[in-house]
Amino acid sequence: MTAFSLKHLVVGLCMLAAAGLALALKPTQRIADAGPKIDLETLIPKEFADWKIDATIAPLIANPEQEALINKIYNQTLTRTYVNAKGERVMLSIAYGGDQSDNMAVHKPEICYPAQGFQILKSPAISTFRTGEGDIPVKRLVAGQGPRIEPITYWTTVGDAVEVSGLKWKLKQLKYGLTGQIPDGLLFRVSSIQADDAAAYRIQDEFTRAMLKAMNPQQRERIIGNPASAG
């Protein structure tokens, strides 16, 4: 055998070995299939503390293109507006996906809001939200469209952890992949139509803490994961 053909044989064998290793490491077990099925409509209480559903204001409605993308990415979505006795309103949007692989990654507000004609007036910044059950990282930003100013708080989960940093989210995803698992995940978003973003974030935090307090531990874990796993 000539040196030339031997070289090609070695390269070919290495490529086959790499392909076989990639196939062997490809995640196949969906975490969503192993546990109880999630139902956002029943998971999130319709009334809690001083809050109840207000049907007079609808959260951001996706255009047909965005709607098609959302339906592809997520298994379930939930949008509601809540109001309290003071007349303060919070818009809630949750999207759950049973497969948080690369082609099913969560669709973030800094992407979907501009797609709806909004401008990002304040870029996303990572903050700490004290849930009452543990601290989790969240992102806060402000979007605007004409006179409508909408401060937004959101977080994303991958498996049992909240991760809002793209790098940490990817590392968590890879960690699951190395064990052959495909993590599920969700995007939790609250927003308010209010020019004072500091006041809006305070109301959003109060609303979210009250909602989480009204849920049992298993339900809360679906929304905020295990806070000890974050970061």
C-alpha cells in the first residue's frame, strides 16, 4: 500500500470514528417524556392574592409569521392580563417547549418585540429576582412603540435551572446532552404598560411573588426550576 493511500485510509477511519462518536453522544431521551405532563392553563392560577384576570387588555399578539415560529418552537403558550384592586395591570406570557435543543431554542423578547414593530429602548440587563423561594437571575428591558412604553421582566429555564446568560444556558444544555438527555424549558415573561420602569418592575415582582406563593412546590419548580441550580 502506498503512503498516499495509507494516509487516505487513516483519514477515512478517523472520520468514521468521529461520526460514530457524534451519533453515540446524540441526546435521545426527552426529559419532558419522563415526568408529569405540563398544562399551563391549569398550572397558573387565575386568581391569587389581590390579582385576577382582566380580559379587557390582551398581551402582545404575534403577527402570522411570528405565530408560526412560536408554534414550531413551543408545545404550549399562555397569555393573560391580571389586575389588582389598585388598578395595576401586569401582562403574563409563558411559553413551554419540551425540546430545548438548538433548533427549538427559546424565543426571547429582545427578538420578538422588534419583530412586532417595537424598539428596544433599554437593552436587556441581568438582575436578581428574589422569588421568596430562592434567588434567580432575570433579564429586564424596556420596549416601546409610539406612546406605548413596556418594561419587561423575563427568564428562561433549561431543565431544572433558570439561565438567562446565553453561555450558561448553552453549557446547561450541553451538560444534559452529555448524559443523553434533551431538556425541556420555558420562557416566563411579565410586562406592564408604564413609563416608570422602576415602578413597573416593583409591581411585576410583587405580582410574580404572589403568583408563586399561590402554587405548590411542584408547580413552582415548573416555573422557577431549582434555584440552587441557577447561575
